[in-house]
Amino acid sequence: MLLRKLAVSSLARAARPPLARRALLLSTQRLRSTGVLEDDDDDAGARHGIDTAAFLAEHQIELVGDVDDVDTTPLQDFRDITRVDDDGAPAPLPGAIRTFFRQKSFAAPTPIQAQALPLALQGRDVVGIAQTGSGKTLGFLLPMLWSCAEASKGEKAAKREIGAPRGIVLAPTRELAQQIEREAAGLAAAFGSRTLCVYGGQKRHIQERAIWSAGRKLDVVVGTPGRLADFMRDGVLKLHDVRFLVADEADRMLDMGFEPQLREIVDELGDKERRQTLLFSATWPEEVQELADEFVRDAVRIHVGGSDELVANRAIAQHVRVMPSQAAKLDALYALIEEQKSRLGGDRSRERACHTVVFCNRKADAKWLAQQLERDIRGRAVALHGDLMQNARDHVLGLIKGGRAQACATRPPARRPRPPRHGARGCR
């Protein structure tokens, strides 16, 4: 049963900015009556026939928040996405975006996309709780880039400042930031927008040059909180025009100690009524809940999985073995690697791919273990850790993705010290 919690008064709803007027048109019948859809779109699934309750139950989705004035019908086909412009006219996806989706073979949205896209395209703030790899990225990129593209229509580029994006995406690690920006670049090009990525580990002047090269056409910046905050303080990036904020993997950003930078950036953006905010997280601990309460306004929380508790990923078989010594651990690791290779059934192409990742406590352990593995497993092993410069990290990742390394020894990202829970604001 869908639980709907009324959290905001009607007075607060009346104070919403014009963005909320860009409502999603969920009836394909109305579009056909206006001649917006073409004949070859007749085979698209009619969204008004969806059993919402059955969809939510099947995918263990819970919606929490004030949803009285929005249509929460899950999206079933990307071709059915439409929005109403400021003049009240229905507008489907631009042709270039439909072509992009067709080329990428995008058809059926994932559960988090099916719920997040309709709500975000209606101008609502969204908090999405879903496991990594569930498709959250497209769930925030499409509304953000569509919003930026509409804002650019009829505006002269000369009126914009250099380094003044309309949207920012915050990610905990440089690899995730780069991945998001790569996915955003193709979709942004279809919208006629421009994106770039900023992160630590690369020389500042390279990224500053990219910002200046983008000129007044920069729409979206994807970055890690530390580097983006640095550019903000130095005036390289001006955030006064930001109307769309995304925080991806918010729980990891807090775990890694980025809370001061997050608050500094959000404070620079000003009143949250002036922007739309989407916050995504794999878990829903108390710290993330407090952050969401401060950063978003009148948000709808989409929880995929049916529980607020931290649980193991059911798609991964997990076994715990307690070993008496370092040597015993190493022997057990070799045995597991050989077992994994035997499961590949002698497929040489799969055996050449990276099939084993080992997490270590220290960077020195990762370096040592990679050397041991390369010597004993008759394959290539690489080490990935924070001491590597960005070009070296990219080289290692290239070996892994290209199937030229069979094992990787690494360590989780280092956590920064968290600020005090009490009086944290006064300490910023």
C-alpha cells in the first residue's frame, strides 16, 4: 500500500516558483488530439493504462511526501516523456533527444527512472534512494539538461558570464564525476548544451583553461565538492545562475568528509526556493536525512527497496572467511582467483578481462599485493590508490577496461575527518 505523507502546507505549495508550472503531460491521447505525436509513435505504450499500485509493489517502491498535485504515474517508455512549456502548450521530447535514445537503445526506464523523471520534469525536488547501478544518472541528467536548454532559448549568450553554469552535479570521487560527465556530454550535445568536469588530482590550470574555453556557453559542471568549492572561492566558477543542483551518492560524500564543502557550495547558491534540487543516495542514514531536510524543498522521496535499513546487495553472493595469518590469506586469495578462472570455462577473452578486485587497508598493501599477484597468477595485476597522479590512474583504469589487466589491488577512498555534529555551522 502506498503511503503518502502530507509534509507541506498549501501555503508553501502556492509559493512554488514558475518551474513547477512545467508540468508533465501524461496522457498520450491529449497529445494525439493536438497532433504532437507522429503516426509512427502510435505503438508507444499508453501511460494512462499503467497500474501504479502494482508497479510500486512489484519494484518495492515507496513514495513519501506531498504528491496531491502531481501525477506519479510511472514512466514506461522514454518516448512518452512530455512537458508543458510556460505558455501551457504540450511539448514532447525534442527530435534530437529521441534520436539519441534510439541510438543508445534506451526504451524501458529502470524503476528509479520511471518514478524520478515524471516528478523532476514537473519541477519537484526529488530524493532518490536506490542502489548503485540502478540508473539514477539518467534520472537527473535528462531533467537538468532539458531545463538548461529551455532557459537558453531566446537568451543572448553575451548576457551570460563566463564560468556561470545553470546546473551543477556533485559526486564523491573523480572517477564517478568523470563517468557522469561522459554520460552527460552526449545527451548535452543533443540538447545543444555544453558540460565539463572538475576534480582533484589534475592540475588546476588545465581545468581553468577548459572553463574559459567554454566561455558563456557552459551549462552544466560536474565535479567533486573539494575542487568545485576551490573554483567557487577563487571566482573561477560563479554559481549565482545555478537553478539546478544534483548531489549524487550523498551518503558516500558524507562518509568521505565532504560535508563542509557541500554546505559551503549550497550556501553560495542561496535560497533553495530559487532552484530545483535532486539528491540521490544508496542508503538513507540519519546524516543524509538531515542533509536532505536542509537542501531540498517540498521533496518527494522515492525509496526503491522497501526499507530504510542498510542491507547487503542481494545480487552479490558474500562469503566471510577468517584466516589465521597473512600467508594463509594469500593462499586463499590465489585459490579464489584460480576458482574464478575455472568458472570462465577456458574462454580466453573473458580470462583476459579483469575478473578479480582486492580491497586492502593501506596503499602500501595494494602496491605489494599487485606485485605478488602479477608474479604468481600468470597474468597482469595493477594497483589503484590515491598516491597515483590522474594520468597514472587513467592508465590503470584503461588497462582494466581494455581487458589488459586480470586483477586489481586497491583500497577504498580515504575518508576526511567529519566536522563536529554540534555547532558544525558555526565552525564553517
